[in-house]
Amino acid sequence: MKLQLVSLIFLAVSASAHSWLECVDTHVSNLEAAKANPELEVQQTCKGYPRNKVNNGDWIQESKTYLWDLNNDSLNPDGLACRPSQTNNYPSGVPMTTAKPGQTLRLRHWGNGHSRYDMGSPLNKDPGVVRLYHRGMKEAEIRLKSELTEQNWVKGAQANFSANAVIQITGNKMNEKANYFDWTVPTNFENGRHMMVWAWGWGSAVTSNPPNFNPTTDYNNALMNSWTTCFDIMVEGSSATGSDSRSSPSSAGSHAPATSICSSKKCNRGGMAANSCTGSDCPPCWYAAGEKYNCFDYKDGKCPFGGAYDCKKNLQARGATRFERTPFE
Ligand SMILES: [Cu+2]
């Protein structure tokens, strides 16, 4: 009877896609061996957990009471980014993650039959990506799913859902023993608690990533976030101070350059190298492009592409979507 009930629940939950973050800091002693020979048992321990994992290790319970179905309007009428039970609370035995900037964390999530295009359920669907969001500073909470935007995406914090997984295939069935997502804590995370959201970008509107998609730089807005898990990292040993951690100093791209660009940096007017100007002599909409900047005039009163730094308003414009990047990045 018990077994029957368990398999019924399994069928019910596996009929629709679902995943959640199981561990934030996973130590696997035989990953390469297990990937090569998935018959092996994966040897792993967890040193840091997602929020409030009261039923840790109970897959059935967590399938019902821990994961978060972001776009299910009857379960999530307020459009919250985190399941309400996922508060900043860590029961004994399932502690928060402590990490240093530059440290690589191996996050582990459940594959649940969705790791392959040619197998599992549903068939012929891109497994999508897992990615992380952060408000850009310590002690700041992402509350709403509408905040899970490119602007709050931690640049480069993204991986294919199943690129790093141990998958045992028997006939036409797969047993995803473990799916991992390795992520290095950025050097601009200052000491203190950082609230993070793990999201699986996979949904009814899912489209595949374009063929030249680079997970370390490209953000695909067409991949709809569908499942989330919230967690915190206590950062220690950092020398960073207070700046917005979303605008990594080493990263080019659409995120906020420092306001000092508006008065002192050179930029290519209209994106043309032969047409450079300096600081306030330049048009107001600045875009970082590698080490350089391109700058443009307003079009219909707004910066012409998403992700501009608007020097007239001293404001970071919203992040660019995949379809409206500046043509020079
Ligand atoms: Cu599922």
C-alpha cells in the first residue's frame, strides 16, 4: 500500500517538469569516474544547503513541499520568487553556505527526467539552463519573480541544465543520479550574507539557445524561468567593498559602468572609432563594449538600446534583451 502510494505520487509529480536545488556546496569525490561509469554510486557530501531544508533528503516530501512552481498562478498568486517557506532559516544539520570570493561552488539540482532532448519527459525539448540571480549587494532580498531579470542575473552564473551530470541509461530509461552546476563566487561580493535565487530557465515558452550561445556572457530572455530555489551565501575573506556586485569590473557588456565615465572616459560616437569624444561632450547613452564605450543620442526620448548607462539622467537603463543589444558588443 505504501509503495503504491509512493509510486502514484511519483507519477503525479513526474508528469510535469520540476526541479529544485538540492545542495549549494557539493563535494563529489568520484565525479569523473561516475560520469564515465554511471553504474557507480556517486560519492558526495553537502557542506551548504538552500534555505530551510526541513525535509532534506526526502525526495517525495520535497517534490510536494519544497520546490517552487514560479508560473503556477494558483500556487503563486503573488508572483513570489521564493516559496514562502524558503525563509532565511537554516535548521540544524542543513547549514547555510560559507564561501570566499573566487571559490567555486558545485551546486546540485535534480534532473527528474528532463536532462536529455532525446529521452525522458517531455521528449524533444531543450533541457534549458540553470542560472543565479542576486540583488547586487549583501542583505538584499529578491522578493518577486518579476525581479528575475537580466539586470539581476549574476553575469556568467549559468550552465546547461544537464551538461555536468551523472546519468545512468538502462534501455530507454534514464536515471539522473546527479546534475551539477559549478559556479565561482565573484570577487566583487563583499563580506556578509548574500541572498541568491537559483532558477531553471525552462518553461512552456521555452526555445533553444541560439547556436552561438555563450553561457558565460549571453542571457536568453526567451528561456522562461519556471522553477526556483532560494539560498544564501555567507561571504568571508573578501576585500570588496559595497559596490554593485552585478557590474563586475572585469566584465564588458550591458551592465552599469561607473558614473565617472560620464565625465572622463572616451567613447565612440555612434559606435564609430573615427568619431570619438570625451565625457560630457558625448551623446548621453553609453554602452560598454569590451574595454571601450560606444555612445548614442536618444531616440524618441530614450536610449536606443537596452542596457545603456544614461549620463544625462545618471541612471542605468534596464538590461538589454537578447534582441536589442547594441550592435557593437
Ligand atoms: Cu519534473
